[in-house]
Amino acid sequence: MGGFLLFTILLYNGLWFDLKRGYLWNGASDQSQWEWYSTVVAKSVLHFQNPFTTDLQNYPYGVNMAANAAMFGLNIPLAPITLTFGATLTWAIVLTAGLAGTAIGWYWVFSRHLVPNRTAAAIGAAFCGFAPPMISHGNAHPNFVVLFVLPFIALKAFQIARNVRPVRNGVVLGLLVAWQILLGEEPLAIFGLTFLVFVIAYLVPHRAEIRGMLAPLAKGVGIGAVVALLIAGFPLYWQFFGPQSFHSLLHGPAGNDTAAFTRFATQSIAGWPESAADVSMNRTEENAFFGWPLIVLVVVLTIWLWRDVVARALAITTYVLAFLSLGVEITVAHQDTGIPGLWKWLGQLPLLDSLLESRLAMGCIPVVGGLLAIATHRVWTAAAEQPESLDGKQRFPLRLVWVGAVVAVLLPIAPTELVTHERPLSPPFFADGIWRQYIAPGGSLVPVPLPSTGEAEPLHWQVDAGLGYPMPEGYFVGPTSAEDRSGRYGAVPLPTSDLFAEVERTGQTAEVTEADRTQALVDLRKWNADVLVVGPRQNQEALKSTVELLLRKPAEFVGGVWVWDVRALTA
């Protein structure tokens, strides 16, 4: 367990040794977004405010924090650390605890309830904690890294089914499920689907056992459901029915290419970034990438361990989840086959329609880890049962050969250090509180360009400003409009926001018309804008010139940024 923790710290050493400016580069804008969530939740705790809503982004409409990846299950208990030392330390703690804790959790369950051999359990658990998809999400998505609750949910469900203290284990199950809901619902949904496939695969040849499980399951799961709803019921209500809630977040087809399973991830020893990028959405969504040696080994293990009922169920679950992750239509090396995938039908179900189907491949991780643990235990047992040689020769080194084979298979997909760059310090305008001179109660600060999914630096500035002012638009998930409750990333941009984004993209000063000036005034009033700010960035001069043309007002350089006081225009 200590080894898992030490290894995780080494993976994140660039972050741990620069907690002031360290930034996980392959995560794009996500570190700034998550640190913002962490800080907002901590501030809510400090001031005894509702942590499930805020108007610090998307002003004046606000953001439904319960419908975003705010991870209340860790950000609330870690609020004192965030308030005292800053959100980057919380970010580092959560990611490190996530990878190491997931490996430790599976080791605990494997070593006590799957195999008696600690080496076998350690090999399987190491894969569960550090498989390529875990490392990929470890750049940016702590909700897909903090999975240490899931092995214990599975354990309690099995114990209840076996009629082991169903009442007490039902209470514990409810507590665990509630905690996981407050950590990440999408990983819980993927795990639940994986668990269901495993249970079906296990029980089909053992149908006679089902009747004896029904009564304890009804009691234990029923109690667990009550406990979970008592804790997570209000956050769930706020998520689905509170202000700025939405009913679904449609991504479009996002299944894995079959080639993604046999290739190596960007941040693995055998990885090639170009090869991985060819069949993935981005560096944080390399959801398969198990490498062809492991794929071959899983097929071999399936044949070898087929008569073991648990191993067979694990193998079947692996193939089913891998197939589901291919999405609505199977793609082979960029070629659409026209063959529909199972997700074509399952993906239309409520809640599942918001799930990114390529992530279903993550359901393969714990079941492959279980297969590796069972296989290693089998080898250790076989080695111990080898008869002594009559001629004094040493016995065949079966364990050594197996360890060598496992190393040969897993070493190419072993993770490399996560890439960390030094991010710029916030300008003094934000860090030193100069902004207070420009914003009145009820007013907002408008960064130019406005914050969005690809523009999260203003969130970092806002955090360094102590969350003292709100901003319009932003990087979050919310409804498309008051009439259209389908989800989308960020706000629907107003025309002036689109104008600024185009200038940022092209680097060319906009040809401003009178219609643009009239629209800008309308938009500034909708945002309750007090001040516009162009910070240090690419194409700064073009953005500055465009704002000057729009407002017919020269910029003022204050605290490392260009500012325009517009209170007289928006009053």
C-alpha cells in the first residue's frame, strides 16, 4: 500500500514540487476549472452557504454546482486545506489519493476476498490503480480517478447476497453509495453496469443460488437505498430540479475505435502521442489503450481459466464492456463498418444518454485486474505443488517465468510521469486586489475574451482574487436556455462574446460597426458589467484594439492588465 502511494507521488512529482505554479499540461483547461470548483465549495463551507449553487460564473444566472464535477465528497472535508493552503494542494491531494487509493482499495478486497496470495492481489490491484485510462484521466478528471469507494461497494453487495449481516452491510452499502454519488456519478453508473454484467455472467450457470439471495438482497439493498437517499437525496434533487439544472448532456457518437484497445497510451512507456491521438478525443480521454500484449494475455487467460466460474464471469464482463464502449456503430481503424453496437439501444435510456460511451472501457479495468490476480494465484499454487526432483535438479521456475511474462505484458503500458508545466502568475490587478476599485455590489468583471471551455485562465484569476467578483459565461455544464433544458458546456455566448472569441482566434482586430457597438451595450447591461479586462495573453493587442473601438474609449493599463471602466455605460 505504501508502494502504491509512493509511486503515485512520483507520477505527480512535478505538481507536488511546485504547488504555486505547477499545472498538468495535458489536462488543458481542466485544472483551472476544478480548482475553481474546490475553492467555491470551500468558500461556501466557510460562510455556511449552499454549496450546490453559485453565481460566480455565468453571472447573473449562476451555475448548478450539483450538476457539475464539484466532488462534494472530498471538497467539503478538504475545505480547511483549500482555504489555508490553496486549491492546488487540494488538487494534488485528491489526484494522488485517487490513484493510490484505488489501487489500495482493490488490493484490500482482492487479498481478503478473491485470492489468498498477496503477490497476486498486488499485481491485480496495481493494474486497477494505474491502468492507462486511469492515468489519462489523472491529467484532468479527478472524478474518474477517485475510485477507491467502488471495490467496497462491490464487496458489500456480495456479502449481502451471501446473507452476511444484511442489515449492517446494507447500512454500510448505503453510506458508500452516497459517498460515491458525491464523488462522481458517471463512474458509479459505469461500475454499476459492469457489476450487473458480472452478476449475470456468474449466476447464469448457478441459477439455483438466486432464490437464496433474494431475501437478503431485498433487505440489505433496501436499507442501503434509504441510507443513500437520506444523505444524497437533496444534492440529487438540486442536480435535476434546482436552478440551472438540465436533463441530459448529449455528446454525439463517441465510441472507441477498435484500434484504441491495441495501441499504447500517450503517457505510457511504449506510448507514441501521435498514435494515441489518432484514435482518441484528447489526452484526457484515452479510455482504452490497453496495448496488444495485454489483449493477447486476456484471451489466453480466458481460455486457461474458463472452468473457474469467477474467472469466466470476469472474462465475459471484459468483452461485454469493451464491446459496449465501441458506441453506436463499430469503427475499425477509422473505417465505419455499419455494424451497430449495443450502445445504439442502451445509450437511449435516461441518464445513460449523457454518458460518454468510450469511458465504458474503464469497466474493463477492475475485471482484468481480477483476472490477473486469479491467474497469478493459480501459478503460485501450481509452483508449490510441483513434485521434488528425484535427481536433485531444481524445479522449473514457474513463478519467475510468470512474473517475467506479466512484466513483459504490463511494462509497455506502465505510466510515465505526468507532464507538468509552470503556469503564469495572476496579474497584480487580481492578486493584489486592485479589482476592488472597479466593481460595485451587483456588478461583474468581464474578461476579454470571456471564459469558456477553452478559456479557463480567468477562473484562475478569480480564485487568486478571493472569488470577490462574479463573471458572465464560463466553463461549466448547464442548460442551453430557460426553455431548452438540454445540457451544454458553457453558456450560450452573446454576440459580443462571439466577437471577442473570433478576434482571439484570428489575431485580427475586428472591423467594428455601429451595430456592434449597440449590441455590445446591450450585452454589457445583461452582464451587469462594471469593468472589462484584457489580461496578458496571445493576441492581446488585437483584443485591446477591438474593445477600444467598441467602447470608443482608450484602455487604462493597471496592475498588469488593460481595463475599461464601463459603470457609466451600464448604470
